[in-house]
Amino acid sequence: MSAVHNEQTKLLATAINNVAVAFIVIGAVTPMTAASFGVPTVPTLTLGSGFFVTIWLCAGAALHFLARRALRSMKP
């Protein structure tokens, strides 16, 4: 039974971590990449946009650590 539990735990942690990666890509990597390529519709970097990038990064980091916490429940 513990092997099944461990596999389910790994699947859950992977799913949560994938969402964390998506948050980081959407909120931080995409705006930086668009700005570096000179996309004309990219908003200028202001305090407000920097705040939202920080929120996206923090949300991604929180989800990543949630996934790590889920892995702690694995059974030997």
C-alpha cells in the first residue's frame, strides 16, 4: 500500500510544481522576454508592473514549496 501512496504523492507534487512553473513563466519570464525582443505592446516597467511580477514569482515559489511539503508525506 505504501508504494501506491508514494506514487500518488509524487503525481500530486509534480502537478503542483507544474502549476508553479507556469505561474513563474506567465508572470516573470514572458514579460522579460517580450521586453528584451522589443514587442511594442509590452507595458513599461513601473512600480505597479514590478509589483505584479513579484506577486507571480511569490505565488510560484509558494506552490513549489507546497509540492515539496507534499513529498514529505511519502512512506518508507
